[in-house]
Amino acid sequence: MKPKTIYIAIIIMMVLVLSSCNSRNTVRPGGAGKVSVYTSFYIMYDFAGKIAGDKAEIINMVPSGAEPHDWEPTPKDIAGLYHADLFIYNGCGMEGWADKVIESLNSPDLAVVETSRNIKARKAAEHEHNHNHDHAGDRYHDHDHGHLEENNLHSCGKDGYDPHVWLDPQNAKIQMEAIKDGLIQVDPTNRKYYEDNFEFYARKLDDLDRAYKKSVQEFTRREIVVSHEAFGYLCDAYGLVQIAIEGISGESEPTPAKMAQIIKFVKENDVKVIFFEELASPKVAETIARETGAVTDKLNPLEGLSEEDLKAGKDYFSVMEENLEALKRALGRVD
């Protein structure tokens, strides 16, 4: 058993022992008239808030500004989750701890929504053993664990697939619909409220999708150099190609050989912008920019927002609009 797995197992046993000493009829964190919802990280929190509105108390497990790929829940987090009505998570390997925690808690009162379940997952380039940047449509597999395409050895939720599905607005719509269905399951009285909210945001997602499609028609190039391999779904949706400095998790610095490869690509293709992101150091992107004469800019994968951005009222839509403006600066037609 891996050290992290042992750590989670010990925490769960402690939580279950403590919970068994208390009545299961204790007041939910949401209070009277509200459902208690736990979300795994920022984008799930944002989507849940849009659909639930004022009908739920939503607790985001990953703190603002924290990188969610390697985050692990504390005993307090797991105890709260045990007493919640609904747990919403992304899946597809984003939350490495989630399946183990859900299985071990085995709470009869906890409904669980894996929002990526009905989305076709793209295979990560770092697991393909080549960097030919073929269209990711050729790499899709059926997300249903029992119906993998031939030659695909991993189901979504294991290593090897890109979990950043929300960066395609049409995928975000599927995730919001799953959240809507989960809320109706635990709170059927407010079905109409959740359905109306979903329809409102589904239209906004369609508008966002149209804005991206309109803008990319004016782009003079298609390649973007990004700090980590998080933008595959966005690129697939709009005919772009990502060249990633680091892999899916972005947890380690690139090797000298990979740096040399990226620098060569940037110079040979006259790339003007190297993108860094919200929760990661811009150091590597700045180094490549210095070596090539490019500039840096921010492209946000929406894994989390800083406390400052949250206080400013930023959300999925405003950040995706900022991302579009950044892409226009990097790829747009120069008059």
C-alpha cells in the first residue's frame, strides 16, 4: 500500500470511529432548509454554486490558492464529508483520493456526483510516448469503464488521461447538468429552481462557445506553448494545438532535454508568447521567454483562484473570457 493510501485509510478509520459515537441525526452543516454540499476543488465549487444558488451550503474542500492535483483531505474534511448530503467531484483522475474516501466512508446518506462521467476523456500526450500533436479526437475513449476502445489500457480515473474537461464549455455544460441532477436527487422539492438555473447557465456556456469559435477564425496561428498539459480540451474544441512544458500535474520542472526541445520549437516557429498559469511559478516560462525573445502571459486552467481573484468576483465565465483575450493577443491577426 502506498504511503498516501495508508494515510487516507488511517484518517477514514479515525473519522468512522468518532462518527459512530454520535447520532446520525445531528444538524447538517447547511442548516434548516438547505442541503449540505461538499465540492472537491474550485471549479466544482463554482459550478455547484451556480446551480444550487441559495438552496445549499457549499463547502469547497481545497483552500483558495492551493494546487488541487496533489492535495489530500484532512480528518476534518473527511468528517464533514461523512455528514454531508452531496459530494461533487470532477473525476477522471483529478482527485486521486476521492474514490478511496468514498468507498471507505460508505455513508448511506451521502449522494455522490462524478461530473466527468459522461464526458469522453482525452489521453494525455505524456502517456502516448510521442509528441506528434495529432488531433485529440483520435485519442478519445468511451468514458464508461466497461466500454473502452481497443488498445486503451486505462479507464478514466487512472493515470494517463487528462482531467481538465471543464475548459471546453460544452463539457462544462455536461458537468453542470450532472450537478443539477445530483441536487434534484437530494432536494427534489427545489427541482424547478435547479432546472431553471441550469438552463440559464447552459445558454451562457453556448454564448461562450460561440465567442471562442468566432475569435479563432481570425487567428493567424494555432500553436500555444503552455506551462503544463491542461489545455487539451480547449484546444480540441477550437482547433488549437498545445505544446506543454510539463505534464498533466505540472508538479516537476522539465528536464534540460525537454527545455531544449521547447526552446527550439519556439524559435523555429516564431512563437511570441509563453503561457504560465494561476497556481504555478512563472519561472520556467520566463526562462524560455528570455532564451527566445518571447513574452509571457497568463492562461488560467481554472484549477483554483487566488483569494484576491475570489474577492474580485471572478468565476468560470470571467476567467474564460480573460483566457480568450490572452489567446487573441498571442494568436490573433495583427492589423
